[in-house]
Amino acid sequence: MELRVFTEPQQGATYDDLLKVALAAEELGFGAFFRSDHYLGMGTEGLPGSTDAWTTLAGLARDTTSIRLGTMMTSATFRHPGVLAIQVAQVDQMSGGRVELGIGAGWFEAEHTAYGIPFPSTRQRFDNFEEQLAIITGLWATEVGERFNHDGPTWPITDSPALPKPTQAKPPVLIGGLGKRRTPELAARHADEFNLPFVDEETTRTQFDRVRAACEAIDRDPDELAWSNALVLCVGRDEAELKRRAEAIGREVDELRENGLAGTPDEVIAKLKRFEALGSQRAYLQVLDLSDLDHLQLVADEVMPAV
């Protein structure tokens, strides 16, 4: 199983904080560095203030050399699809082809009202999300010298040169979530990877089955998708270290053992293997204390070789 680092900088982080974690993750052999795409802290002021996801990834594209970079998840409400297609393609060029686009419909209303971003109804957000997926992937797929047109209800596009092109033929698109019908259908049609955030093993089994069924309904091989989970990370060599790390992120050890990826290295390895048995191929480790680089070192030393 591939292990990736996932950060939540809206909770309080500068670019330099994120760079230190990304460089450590790269040096230690993690598969990717991902960050959330939010403009407002949750339960905190998030000082010194939220940073923009794609501005951050543009910087990391130049300040790192080999680690893959992505969002979990970019909100489709934040950017027009044509603009986002250009941004992702440009950052992919800047990184030499290391970018992945995690994208969702958007859910956090407070960050929209705080910064004047429209927040439509759930149904409209999913309609917009579906249209964005069609536009972004359509722009990337258009051959140089040809034109892209899209007769859509929200973002009609006429005679677009569909430039610039990403370095990759198509940056991988990640879709996730627990919706019973529309999420699996969108993942089956558009995703290169399906991700489940912060859920247990039974929920993982059920939702993976829904997405597999949606793939089969349109004659797509489910094995074409990568399958992954995101879990909050809290690992300690012993109970004292585990408790210290849990307290640093304002969580209880017992709760983290139940709902996250927490415990001794052996406990964490066992839980990762249970997710792997359900078909999960990647784990996004939500690292909440960005100052604790020894946490990443411990995982690299004692967990990564076993999975």
C-alpha cells in the first residue's frame, strides 16, 4: 500500500510550514504530498490565515523534485472550470508532470459566505460539479490545433483552443464521498481514483462496492480506478508518545484508535492491511501537527516497510 501525506493548512500554516513537511515527505519516500482546499479554519482562526491550494502547489512544484502533489479536495465552487483546467495544467508543467486533481462539489458553507463565494443548493452544486468534470477533462483531451466546445447550462464554451496542456496526458482525477448514487456514477465516468475520507472498514466495503457496480453499469473495468482511504494519523512508539501526539491535535487516544489510523506501529500496520484487504491501495495520512516531523520519520521507518 502506498502511503501519502495529507495536510489541512486552513487550520493554521504558512507556505514555509507546508514546504518543510513536503520536503520531509519527499526525502522519506512518501508517495505524495496533498493539501486540503479550504479558505476558513474549522474550530480555529487558523492563524496566520488560510493559503490558496493551487498557489501553494505551484510553489511546491518548483521547491520539490520528485514527490507527487495534489488536492483533497478542490471545491468546484471556488473556480470556473476553464480557469481551473489552466491552473492545473500549468502547475503540472511546473512540476514536470507530478500533479493530481482531487475535486469535489464543495460543502463548507461558512467559507463561502466569509469570502463572497456563491454557495448553491446541494443539487445545483452536484450539477455544477458534473459539468466541471466534463469541461476540465474535455479541455485536456482536446488535441493541439483543435477546438473544444461545450453546450452546458452553466459554462457554455465556444471555440476554445484548450491550452495550455499538462505535461501528463491527463493529470489523475480523484473523486470521493459517501453519496449512494450520484457520487458513484460520477466516479465511474470521470475518476482515476476513488477516495473515502475518514470512514471505517464496513463503510469502505459498502461504498467501494457501489462504485464498482457503477463502473460495471457503464462497462468500465473497476480495476482501472485506484482505490484509497484518508485517515487521521497518530502513531507513537509507546503509549506516552501516542498520548502526547493525540493531545497536540486535541484528540483522545481511544477515539483516534477507533476512527483514525492510531496506535503503535504494529497496530497501524494491522489496520492498513485490513483496508488493503478491502481493495484500498493508498492511504492518505492526515497530518495535523505540521511541526512534528519525527512523526513522519517514525511512519517511514516502522510502518512503510511493512505495507
